[in-house]
Amino acid sequence: MDLRSAPHGLNIVVECEDARGRRLVIGRFDSTNAFQALLHDCDVHALASGEDAESYVRQTATYGVAVNTKDAHVDLLSVKRVRLLGEIEKLH
């Protein structure tokens, strides 16, 4: 999915990588402009070296978003992958 076409108001998972490292931004999509996307009620999680992003995403899909940031701006150039949280397989 392209971040610019994400459905407004739904929770999405954005995997990012830039000079600050790898991170996940999981939250309610609002909008994009030419440079950034805006998400609300987010969990911004910095991934440690070697940490598996998928296990963290599946845990969030199962138990809900652990909000630690009210609003997050994501640089579009840093986005590596975008998914709907509701389509992620939950833990068993």
C-alpha cells in the first residue's frame, strides 16, 4: 500500500528507516502532504539492532496500540512499508 492512498481514520503500520535508525509508527492515519504523513494516537517504537519488527506488529494487532505519542509526522522518504493494522495476523 502507498501511504498517500491509506484510508483516513484507520490504524496503519508504517515501517521507517532513516539516519535515526529503524522504527515503527503505528497509529490512526489522517493525511499526507508532499513531504510527510500525519498519524494520530500513535505508538512510535524504535527498533533495536536485530529486533524483529513483525513480532512487535503482531503483538500490537493482538492487544491494541500502546499509544505513546499523540501526533506523529512521518517523512515520506523514510517509509519502507505500509500495512493496515486490521489485516495483520494476530498472535495465537
